[in-house]
Amino acid sequence: MAYLCAVLKEKGKNVIIFSSIPELGLNVPTLAVKKRWFGGYANDLCITADKYNQRQKEAKEVLRDLEKHGLAKVIWVDSVFFSQNGNMRPLIENGKSLYIDDDHLSTTGANILIQGVKKELLESMELRKDPKGE
């Protein structure tokens, strides 16, 4: 990944990378239906920020290294999915699942993600804009 980012930077391109969304290891919509039929609540299936960080430890180190060397700007999505106390946001909001399976966001989830990082993403794009307008 570092090589690709270096090549792009050498060609005058700016690289913006999103960190990984939480992978749950379970199909959210399917389990939400089962929970509803048999009792329980789909949001009981959330993972903690600690578990997410353990699973993403190596990937986060790579991304931090890319940032450190000025090869990429990383948009960290942690704050969109986890509160300050480490709890994950509900998997079902307004009756809609944030995921279409165990690790891919639904349209609802993608909209929440974009709203959560919109300001930072726009600032990153503006700061990195090529003076030629490219």
C-alpha cells in the first residue's frame, strides 16, 4: 500500500483513505429478523471499540505510518461507530439496518458514515486541491 501511495504522490495525486468500518462477523439483517421473531434486540449484537481496535491493530499501524510519512490522509471512522465510552452505535436505526451483511454498510449505514466524516473529508479535499484545479 505504501508503494502505491508513493507512486500516486509522485504523480501529484493526493490519497485519502477511510479506515475500516467495524466487522461484526454476523449477518445483521438476518439476525435482526430472528431476534425480532424469537425475542431480543439486534443491537445486543454490537461489538466494543476495544474488540474493534484489537482486530484492526495491524491495519491501523499501516495507516498511521502512511500518514506519518505524508503518503496519505486517513479519515478515521471510529468516532462514527463508537461513542466515547467504547459502545458501538445501534445496528438498527429508525427500523433500518446499518449493514447489509456482517461487514458491508447498507445505504443507511453509508449515509451515516458520510455524514459523520463529511466535514473532515471536505477539508481534506480542499486542502489537497491542485492549484491547477485538477
